[in-house]
Amino acid sequence: MAGSTVLLALNDIPPGSVLDAQLAEIRAHLAEDGHDVVRAGTDDDALALVQSRADLTAALVSWDLGDGEAVLKALVGRFTRLPVFLVTASASVDDLPLWVSEVICGYVWLLEDTPGFIAGRIGVAARRYRDEILPPFFRELRRFDDTHEYSWHTPAHAGGVAFLKSPVGRALFDYYGERLFRTDLSISVAELGSLFEHTGPIGDAERNAARIFGADLTYFVLHGDSTGDRIALHASVATDELVLVDRNCHKAIYHGLTLTGGRPVYLVPTRNGYGLMGPIPPAALTREAVGELVPRSPLAADAAAPDPVYAVITNSTYDGLCYDAVRVAELLGASVPRLHLDEAWFAYARFHPLYARRFGMAVDGDAVPDAVRPTVFSTQSTHKLLAAMSQSAMLHVKNSPRAPVEHRQFNETFMMHATTSPLYPMIAGLDVAAGMMDGPGGRWLVDEAVTEAIRFRQAVARIGRRIAAAGDRPAWFFGTWQPDEVDDPRTGQRHVFADAPLDLLRTETACWGLEPGAAWHGFPGLEAGYCLLDPVKVSVTCPGTDARGTAAEQGIPARILTAYLETRRIVVEKTDAYTCLILFSMGITKGKWGTLVDGLLDFKSLYDGGARLADVLPALAGAHPARYDDLTLRDLCDQMHAHLRKSDLIPLLDAAFTHPPRPELTPAQTYQRLLRGGTEPVRLAELAGRTVATQVVTTPPGIPVLMPGENAGGHDEPTLRYLRALEDFDRHFPGFPSETHGVTRGPDGDYRITCLRAR
């Protein structure tokens, strides 16, 4: 039975004894039946195997195995419905805790039944478990694949056979293996169901995912969260209707507005001294605040109706800040009947108590009264931080009586964006991603990621403290962004973060809350409990500034650090001026983050030791010898830090992103002009007063600084000053270009942005 492993967690048995012989026969019968067997003779060994072996299909556990109770709890805490047999003496059964009988599937007395019978019981339970644990679509896809039928339909590779007829095709076939191509099937396979009609095993898989994620409706989206965003908007917003849009939005939200003809009114988030984007303050989401905001927008004058019909909020933000979604729904529900939470990076939130109330599907009738509760959309990029293939996403709906999603109507929009040739392995991946989060397994997986992220954070803090205390080298080191101290609400005791108990940090939400006025986060206008820092999104902080924006004499810009880490094959998610973002997904390991710690220590050693830049970043020095050949690593850091301070790049970034430009046309109107050639590239030096035709997105922070149809403003206003500072940085530091979508560079490196032609 491929992939079946049985755990025998029994006390060490003397060799040559009757029990030893009986156990050997049980193992032989299990092996003959196709099961691998792993043996643990102590509770520590058993716990280690439970932690590391996801392929267990059954377990035989001795209650007297040291701490047998801990082993049982570990098994039921990680596996959903795993068959566990308890080995005990007949006289002790009545003395066992009542919960034991609820979690085991039977008792075994090793000498009272034949080895074949005992092994048979275990084997039957293991097979049943393997059959039942598979989620609906993946189970049926496996059964269909096992029938070995000829393929008479598209795709034309016919189960991979076509690839075998070509040398280059054979290379692809051998690389991926036959099974991928055998399960790449056409929608003609009726018994697997329809993604368009949401029937059969595909429909069952979507309904199963809805149950697991707490949704009323769930749709599998095979073109990423971006398509999920467009579907939700396209199904909810009509031409010229007003939409409240988080300025910290993904570009797909803009695409949705372009498709619908909706008119955006922007909700502006806060920023801190690191340049990190914070939450939208709660005071800005009240009915009164929205009522004042909407009429001030030039786009509201010609709207179809005076009130917005939809709101979009990014949750969590790219820097790991997640809202109290219930509170957001209470606030915005007074203004809009539908609320869209873009949770591209937050699909795991439902499965750990740290995130209670923090995710869209938590907004139900028990949390918010129906009279003010909006229908909530949650779009999730499943592949980003759960286990699925790239482009795999889900769209969840929690209906409200005010503006419910009617499936038949919504599905018309879904079909506009979905493909008629879906990749079945992607559907299976979404089905399995949901199945992995079902029951205690989901909590276990998320808890492991949370735990490793906390261990990394504490390790960096402790190393920094040791370096400062040693006194034998410069005292600086990198940090991670989180509170300096945390309180235990159960005992009232305050802990330095580096020394706080791991169990406190991984279970207590208060340790991660952004309390109003706290210096460590630097965001204004918050209320208690409104916003939480997600521990699995770790911002590594570099010397140079702090959350309040206080500049330091010494600075190590994060772009230089991440350029060095890339030479170590460590690629971070996002780099800002003095921070870089590390994602602790379910695939993280101690060895993986240990490599990152080693890289940080090595960078410090190279910096302190005066290493030549040509030795640290040879590709950079080789590409730009005239600029970098004579510099040390510290020289480059000093020059870039001085430039960032002199140019006021972070304050300019703050001003640009908290003072959105004036819109003159809707995104849809602008796009029509773009289609018919009513545009031209304009140099940044000549951009003042021009209306941009495309989105301008700077990375970092990866959100729009200019939206289509917006006026770039005056030459000395925040937007153009910020863009000029970026352009100037690129000229001074070749090899460290700012990633700015919507900008092309001329021969002399000048920025050029597509604008509407004057009429």
C-alpha cells in the first residue's frame, strides 16, 4: 500500500521474549500487506515521529510508553480521524481518562489475538483512513486515472503519448512524469464534473472548501487571486457606481474598476517611519467619514447614485498588518452593502486562534447584526501561503440578507473570467489545499509556521543582544519588527520580547496587537484591538531609521543587504528602504531560517571587516566598475544611506501615498482613450499637470502612486517630488533600480510615463 506507514509506539521489549516474537510477526504481516512500519521505543521518539511523518495511516500506542497521554494528544492534534489503537492491560481500561475512548478506534492486547488478526485490524483501518481522508475531487481523479482508459479527447498530447514521439517532448515527459499528463484531462470527462456548472466532484470539492473555510459559497479560480478580484468586482459593480477603494490595493482591483466602469473613491492608509504601509484608521471608515469623503471626490459628481455600493480593503497588508475584520464590517457596513477583503496573503487565518475575527469569513450573523452586516467577499491566493500550485486561488462568499450573492447570476460573471480548458491537477491542488486545513491538521500546520517565525524573531533579538554585550566588535545588528516588550494578560507579567515564553507568543493575540500610540509601530489613529501584526510575515529591520522616522548616523539600506542575500540564494519577498520582508510559510524549516541568520551574521562580518565590494557583490562591481570598483561594502552603505537621508525619500514616500492625486477621469474612461491611441510618453520632468493613462506602481511599496485618469499634480507637489527622488536614486546607484511598473526609462535613464494627449 504505497504511502502507508504504521507507527508502533511501544515500550522497549526484551529481545527474544514472547512479546518480541509476537510483535515481529505483526510487523511482518503489515509489511506483507504493503505497509511500512516505524518503531518508537520511547515517548520522545514517538513524538518526534508524529512531528515529522505526515504519511502515518495508523498508530499502535502503548499507554505505558513514558508519557503515552502526550503521544495520543499529539496524534489527534495533528491528524484528522487517524486510526489509533491503544495497547494496554485489560485491568486498566476502566481507569483511563474518558477522552481516550473518544479519540482511539480500539484496543489491542498483544497476546490475546493472533498476529495476523491484529495486523489485519490495523491494515483495514489504515486503508479506510487513506480512502476517507482524500478530498472529493482528488479522490475521483485518482479513481479515473486508475482505470487506464484511452484518451479520445483534448488535450492532444493524449495522456503524454504525443510527447514520446519527439526528442524534446520526451525530455519534458521524463522531467514531469507520466501521471501529470495522464491527469491533464478535457472537460469532456463528465464523471469529474464541471468547473463552469460547479457539478460533480468539482462542485463537491468547492462545497467542501466552503465548509472548511467557513463560507456560504466558494469558487475555485485557476488564474490567481488577481482574477478572483476582478470576478468579485465585475459581479457587484455597475457602470458609474461608486466604490470605496483601499489605496493600498493590488493592481487587479484597478483592472476590475476598468472592466465595470466603477468610480473609485480612495480610503488612505497610514504610514510609519520605515515607510511601511499601515492600516486605514477606524475613524476614516465610519458612516460620517465616508459621507464627507465621497462628495469631495471629483468622480462622485457624475456617479449613478450618491452612495457607494462596494468597498475593497487589503487584509492583511503586504507587511503583515491584519484588521479586525468584524470591526471593519461593522464600520463599513453602514455605508456599503458589499465588502471585499483582498486576503491574497492570508488564506490560513481561519485555522489559528491568533487570527480570531481577523478574516472575512468571520463576519457572520453572530458577529454583526444583519441590519448592518454587508455581504463579504474574501479572495485568497491559495498558492501563496497554503499548499497549492501557482495561479490557484479561491473566492469565498459570506452572504448577508442586505445584498446576497445569487449563485446563478454570479456564475455568469465567473464564466466570463474562467477558462473552458481548466487544468485538472490545479483543481486537485485546490481540493487538497482545502483538505490539508480540515480539522486539527490545519491548526497544526499554521501553528508550526507561527512557531518557527517566532523562534527566528527571538533568535535575531538574542544575537543582537549578545553582540552588544560582548564588546569585542561594533554593537550593531539587524532586528525584526515587533513590540519590544509583551504583557501576559493572564499573569500581568511583562516580558522582553526576546525572553518571552514561546507558548505566550504563539497563543496570545495581545502580544501582536498595535496598541494606540505605541512607538514600535509608529502608526497614528488606531484603536485597541483594531490591527494585529501577523507573526509569520517578518520584516527584518536594518540600521538607519526607526518606526518614528528618526534617522541614524549609520545606516545599512536594505537593498544592499538583499543583494548580498541573493548571492547566498536567499531571495526575500519585498525590500523597502530599511526593511525586507520574509514570509514564514508552511514550508519553512529551522534549517531554512538558520541559513538566513547565518547570512545576516556574515554580512555584519564583511561590513565590519572592510570587505571590498568587488568581493562581496562581484556581479555588481563587474557590471559598473567605474562606479563601484574602489568601494568597500561599508562605503556603499554609507553613500546610499547619506543619499536616502538627503533626498528625504521616506518622508516623500509618506507624503505621496497619503495625499492621492486628483482624479480627472475614471479608470474605464481612461482605458478607452488608451485603446484609441490618445496617449503619449512624457518625461518625468515634464509631467506636471498631465493626466496619466496607466497605473504607476512603485515597488517598494508595491501599490499605486498614480492611477489611470489621475492628474500628476504640480512640479513641487508630493507625487512628482517622490518620483524624481526615485529617478535620482537610480542614477546615483546603478544596479539597484527601483521597480516601478508603468515607467519606462529613456537612454539617459530618465523616467517616462504614458499620459493622455491633450484635447
